[in-house]
Amino acid sequence: MPQVLIVDDDLVNRKLARAILERVGWEAVECDNGESALDCFQRQPFDAVLLDIGLPGMDGRQVCLELRKLQQGPLRIVAYTASVLPEEMESLVHNGFDDVLQKPVSIAAVQAAFAAP
């Protein structure tokens, strides 16, 4: 079963994302900040990361850059954020993210972004 790391400081957002991803066949692990996400990523392999941009402390952009340095094999990193302009979406993809979802996320959008590896 593919493994996904969900990183969001909002518990409701994490639980919603987890429910959607588990429904379509992913095994999910949750973290509420960037530092704990990096620690978790170093302890176990993941196939994908759903990463909130507006994290306290280390923001999602910084976490993405660090994950890219740590990755050992294929890794899909999907940003999700409450508000993003089209040019910001382009910037996120240019700077290491594979896709960008806008909150509130829909089941269809999450399924499309996380088509099983």
C-alpha cells in the first residue's frame, strides 16, 4: 500500500485529507509542522507528501526543499493552500512541488493529484 505523509497544522484539514486518501488506497501518517514532518520522513519511506504551505515556523516551501534533499527515490509532493494566485501556483511547481491543490479540497481533486504511484 502506498504511503503518504500529510503535513498541516490544522487537525480538521489533516483528518479530511487522511479520510480521502485512505479511501482511495493510501496509508497515511500525519504531522502538524515542518520539523516533525522532516523527522518522520527520515524514519520511514513515503511515496508522497501532502504539504500545507502556511505552516507555522518552517513553511511548506522550506519543507519541500528539505524533503527534496532527503528523498531516496521517487517522491510526489503536493502543496495545498487556502489561497494561491495562478503565478504562485506556477512558482510552487517550479520550486519542487509536483502539484498544487486549493483548500477546501475535493475528493476528485485529491484523487487526481494522488493517482496511485
